[in-house]
Amino acid sequence: MPSSANEGKLLFEDWFQTFKDQISTVLDVGPGLGIYCDIIKSVKPEACVEAVEIFAPYVDRYCLLEKYGTIYVCDIQKAAFAETVYDLIILGDVLEHLNKDEAIQTWVRLKQRTKFLWLSLPLAPFRPWFRGYGHLGQPETDYKENIYEKHLYEWQYEELLKTLGPFLWQFPFRTVGVFVAEGGIT
């Protein structure tokens, strides 16, 4: 399931339009269909956008090499480019695919390498936004071909704020929660 809700993407386009002058380099973790890259390039064609994709078949299937300058086919936790600094790192529906400890370690490490960290998490169906992101009850068909699509942790709102915050902005939508944090690079 390399795609996700559009609600957060529409917000991203508005947000990126506002902050585009501060952003020249972007890392898109788990790019899926490459929608974030499409948005970035439509607003700022000269931006350098790289991606990390753990599931190699998606690179060809979704023509990601045509969109991204560089694609690292690897696990974000073991990425060899870990010292690279970006103006923006996007975690669009990614953290729920890691266990809690892995997610925290990844978040902390990436936050030190960017100005802004964009986090999008799917909302657990039929539950209020403050009751859970990254639901564990997904059907097996969601991850049958790609085991990395399986949700391994369900974040609770207060826990998310306490563990990964503070956030500059929080946007709870009907199907997704979007959180933007300031990174360690100024």
C-alpha cells in the first residue's frame, strides 16, 4: 500500500509553499508513489530531493528514479548516508511500520540532521484523532507482498507528544495526523 490519505498532502503543499525559501534539500523516507516529491518539484523545481525506500520493487514499479535525484534502497535505521544533512526530512506514514524503540531512535537521529521534520501518521479507523495513530488491526492484504507495510506500533496522541515532541505544528485530520518538528540544524 504505497499510498496514503490526501488530507496531509494538501496541507504539505501549502506548508511547503510558505517555507520553500528555507528548503533546498529534502529526504523523503518511504516515498511510496513519490507524491511529496511531485509537490516539492511543482513548487520548487530546483530542489534536491532524495528518497529512502526499503522495498526495492517499488523503485521500478512507481518510476521513482524519474522523480528523485538519489534513491537509497535500504532500511532507514541502517542507512549509510546517516551523516548527510537536509533542510527537510519527510516521514510520511513511516513510523508506524517500526516498533516503538526503533521509531524513537530513528526520529531522534533524523531530527539532528534537518531543519524541519515532517511526520504523517494514519489515524486508526473509526477512532477520534487523540485515540491512536498507526492502527494495528490492518488486514493482512495490506502487507502480503511487502512485509515492511505491516504496522508494528500504534501511537497514542499524548504519548506521541511526550516522546517525539515538541512540535511546531500539529494538524489532526479525519484520516491522518500531521506533525511538524524543528530539527537540530538552523
